[in-house]
Amino acid sequence: MTTTSTAPATPAAPTFLELEITRRCQLTCASHCYAEAGPARGHGSMTGDDWRNVISDAARVGVEMVQLIGGEPTTHPQFTALLTHALNCGLAVRVFSNLYRVRLEWWALFAHPRVTLATSYYSDDPDEHDAITGRGGSHDRTRANILEAVRRDIPIKVGIIHMREGQRSDQARAEMESLGVTHVRVDRVREVGNAAVKADALPSVTQLCGSCGQGRAAVGPDGQVWPCVLSRFLHPAGNVRTSRLADVFASDTWAALVSAIPRPRRGACVPDSCTPKEDSCQPSPGTDTDRTVTACNPDLDGDDCSPAETPACLPAH
């Protein structure tokens, strides 16, 4: 009898796309940064035009929200232009920032009705927070900008990563809620990137939330496509510098990659934290009920690109 192998079913094209536009960051989170980012890291080989093409392509294939992430996305020299382009393509945008430094002119962009913020916070104790980030004064700056976002009624999600015994994670959560932050998540550290190095361990799919590739995907600073930014240790599904997003997501390589990631246990997730739009396997995930969840987790500068009105939003590959 002859048997034939069949390729895994092709997952639906993502509606949530993470764009890791840089690995540069003002902080040095040596104990857990999945991207191994830092002040000396670069922006990668993707040019501004490359990123604009990806954003345009994303709008074309049905992506509804892009997340600008890093590293620290605001350190990219074209951060404002890329955010603006995404808005002009009709996309919602989440900016995942450490909020260490926010220029005054950025607040107007962040106040756009289709923009939301996300950040990481580690402790209500400034010394503990700064020890984790490796940057003195980072607690006070991040906390002040969280407060400013709340004052301006800008939607913001705060993620607290619990990494060690005795960390004031619960106190940090209570502090954020007392400041008026309504979306706070707590999760354990995932052993990828710097966390894997510290643990002297090899990254494994068991460290992923299980939602990777399910309605979501990520593009790295060199154009590589993964199911999410935490799955960067896996072989990429393709590269947007040489392939269109639609072709990557329709490929057997993408299907096989997504199928190789264990899915969450039935009943392990709650709806609010396990949908692609809720960024369930980002470093800010978790749930409201389980603090160590292991199974889920303007002036537009003349850039008038609109998928409904002009071909300028189509990819230029």
C-alpha cells in the first residue's frame, strides 16, 4: 500500500502583525529581553521603504492591526513616518514602547483614535525596576509617561513580567490599577533571547504561548517572518525583502512552522487574553486571573496613502 504525506492545512492569514523595526533600545534588560536588544544594536537591513512596502502589503492581505515593536521602536529614525503610513493605510497601530523617552510631538500621534500604547513595567520599587532594565531612572520615566497617557485618555496596556522570587509584581499591578490603567497583565518570563542565555538553555516551542501564527505573525528587522517575535529561534517562514506577505502566508513552509507550535490546552485561556488582537504571547500578556499563565498568554505629513483611494498603498516590490 502506498501512503502519501500531506502538508499541514494552511492557517488563515494573520490579522495582527508585529513589526520589529529595530533592535536598538535605551535599556539593557540582560535577564529577559527576547530580542537581545540594547543601545549598541542596529536597526537591521530593512530600509524605510521596505517597511512601508510591508505595511502596505499587510493592509492588502487583510491585516487589521500592526504593532511597532523593537527593541525600542521610537529609536528608529523613521518611526513617525512608519506609524503615519500605517494609519493612512487604514490600519490600527499599537506602539510597544518602554516609554523611557517620549517626544512632545508624539503624544498627538498617540492620541489618534486608531493608536494604542503598550509598555513593560517590573516593580513599584524604582531600584528593583531599574536593576531589571539596567538603566537608572527608567522607572520614574516610564511611570511618568504611563501617567501622561492615562491623563490624555490614550489607551495603554501594561505588562508585568514576573522573573524571580520576591519580585514586587503584585504590588506593581496594584500600583498601575490605582493610577487608572485598566489593562494590566502579568506573565512569567519566557526562556528565549537573553532569558535563555541566562538559564543556559536552548529556546524551545514549549516556551511559547501557543497562539503564535494563529491570526498573528511577526516581521523582524532583517525581513524574516515568524509566527511571533518570541519564536525568532525557529527557521523563518520567508523574508519580506524577497517575497510578498501573501505568498509567505500561503506557503507550505508557513503552514508547517505554525503546525509545529503546541496549541494551548482547552479551557486554559480566557477570551480577553487569547485573541490575536490582544497580543496574547507578547512580553506583556498573561491574564487577569492567572498571574503566571503558561498556556496562552494628527498631521500625517502629507502621506495620504489609503487602500480605498490610491494605489500608493500597494507594495512596491
